[in-house]
Amino acid sequence: MKREPKKIEEAGQVLLQEINEPGDEHLTHKRSLWNVIAIPGLAILTGLIIGAILIIATSTTVYAAFGHSFGRGLATAWQEVITAYRALFTGSIGDPARIINALASGEEAAIRSAFNPFLESLVQATPYIFAGLAVALGFRSGLFNIGVEGQLFIGAACATFVGYAITGLPGIIHMPLAFLAGALGGALWGFIPGLLKATTGGHEVINTIMMNWVAFRLTEWLLSGPMNRPGAGGMPISPLIQDSAQIPQFFQTPIRFHLGFFIALGIAWLVWWLLFKTKWGLNLRTVGANPRAAKYAGLNVAKSYMLGMALSGALAGMAGAVQILAVNRSMALGLSSGYGFDSIALALIGNNHPLGVVLASILFGTLRNGATRMMVVSRIPIDIVDVLQAIILMFVAAPAIIRGLYRLRKPMHEDETVFVSGWGGGQS
């Protein structure tokens, strides 16, 4: 019995060595590419196929066509799917013919208008990137952060206050300061559940869910009281932020594409560098993989939990800050359309990897942006897009189904899904 702690400590050291083992760089790159792109890509394709079946099944036009003849029904079903997906594509990416004509004309206004659907998809994707990174970093740290939505609201409130209350600063100082305030607000809201988990063993899922409701009610009170816009007539809305605090947009209205998208890409690179190129990131991933072995390897598990939740909350706060500073310019209760909750799906689809999260976020932004046009043109309910997302997530979460459908072999030494501690009920 006396030798058991020594054996566990040796096992912890082996875990550290395996996680930090460079191995064959070429094979590692191939495995990473497979995990991040291949299975999610096939899951998306499968989701679109099933989505086509749903479009056909919910179309009264198709049923009426089958009433005339089987051939006419098939032709109508095919046309319905093509019309819906064409509208989805042109509404989110743009009409290729229109883009070509605009480029040929050389008119700046026509070119901007032709590319606006694609640019708007990137606008929609920007808060998704921050929120998805927040959940992914939490997962990598062994934490299930359900509180991204609340952290996003707190980050937005902090960024809004700094954006309108502080005056006289140049933009080169005011805008980063407001953005940093949003990150710090989200970090504080994430740190509290991390502290509770580290000191009391309180489950982060329960605590972050409860913190969401505290954040919602707190921001509602702030917008109706201390942060209410003068002359708003009681509407819960904040004053407009100062021009110096705004993240610049590149084009004139109605094109909303802004610098925040590139900031999001830069933050994604920083998260990748932190997780995979620094000792702190190694420690976070080690705790996330096996907290008990990490503890016996000499790592401070409690510190990692607090750091992981604080960093996750900071990323969520950035999502709220970028939406205020770059798009909305003021805060209202309808700030988020569920970015914080969709971020869980983004992290899973992206395999908790920053590159995968960026790609998944662009996918979600594209689907969201194109859904409106698809609904208008083909009279398909916008809820079909939610169904598509759910189906895609289901297949990503069960890669064995995709391998079975497409008869793919499982790669040797495939990376396992990150272990989220605490679900067993025990304290790490």
C-alpha cells in the first residue's frame, strides 16, 4: 500500500511525457488534419443530404406533384432542394453571376454589394469564433463551461460602460481599453465557478448555469437603471458608445464587415499557441486529460481549474465586446441570438481545436446568414437550419456512424475526445 502513491506518481510522469512527446511530425500533422477536417466535413455533407430529405418531406408542393405523377413528383422534389440550397448559398456567399458582373463593371458600389452576403457571414461568424474558443479551451482544461452566454453578457456590459462613460481618449487607446474591459468582465464571471470548483468541488456545470441567470438579471437591471439611455422611455437600452471606442468597419452602411473578424483570427492563433506551444497550455491539457495523474505528477490542479475558467470566460467576454464595439454600438437585452449555447456545438464540431472552431464558426455564420434568404425565396421555415446544425453535431459527436456510412478506417492512434472531469461526481 505504501508503494501505491509512488506508482501513481510514476504514471503521472508518463502521462506528461506522452502528452509532450513530439513524435513523428508528419504523422502528427496528418492525424490533426484528419480529426479537424475529415470527419466534420463528412458530417456536414451528411447533414445537408438529410436536410434535403427534410425539405422534400415538409413541402406541400412536392406532395401535390406526386399526386399528378411519380416522375413529376421527383422533378419537383429535386427543384425544391436546388432552390432552397441555391438561396442558402447566394444568401450567405453571394451570387456568382452577380459577382462576376460587378467585377466586370468595375463599379465599387456594385462590387461591395455583390460581396456583401459573404462579408455578412463573416460578421455573423465573429462572435461565434470567440464563444467557440471559450468552450474549447474549457474542454481542453477538463471543464464544461455552460456559462458562455452569461459571460458574454457581462463582457458586453463592461465594454459598453467603458465605451460610453469614458470620454476624451484617442481611439488607439479607447477601443482596446473597452475591448479589454469586456475580456476582464467575462474572465471574472468565469473565474467564480472555477474558484468554487477548485476550493469546494462545486460542479462547474451547475455553477455556470446559475451564473448565467445572475448575468441576465444583472444586465437587465443595469440597462433599465444605471446604464439606461437618457430619453429611452424606460426601454432597457444603453447609451451609444463613443466613436473612439468603436471597432472600425471597413465599408459604408449597409456593409458591416469589421476589424473584429481579424482580431478573432488573431485570438484563435494565440489560443492555439497557448495550448500547444507553452508550458501553461501543456499543464491545462494534462489536467484536462487526467486530473488525478496530473496531481500526482506535481501539477496544481486547483490553479489550472481557476486559470482555465478565467481564460474561457475572457474569451466569452470578448464575444460580447466585439458585438457591441463593432456592430451594435450600444447594448440591449436582445444582444445575443444564442451565441453562448451554440458555442458548445462549435467546440465539438471543431474537435476542441482552434482551427476547427474557426471553420465551424464560419459554417454556423454562413448557415445563419443564408437561412433568411432561404426562408424568403423557398418558403422553408428558418428552423430547418437549426435542424441541420443539430444533425451535423450529432454525426460529429458520433464519428463511428460517419465511418460506417462511408466505410472509412479508423486512423491508428487517433486522438481521443478530451476528458471533462467531474461528470463522475467525484472531486478531482
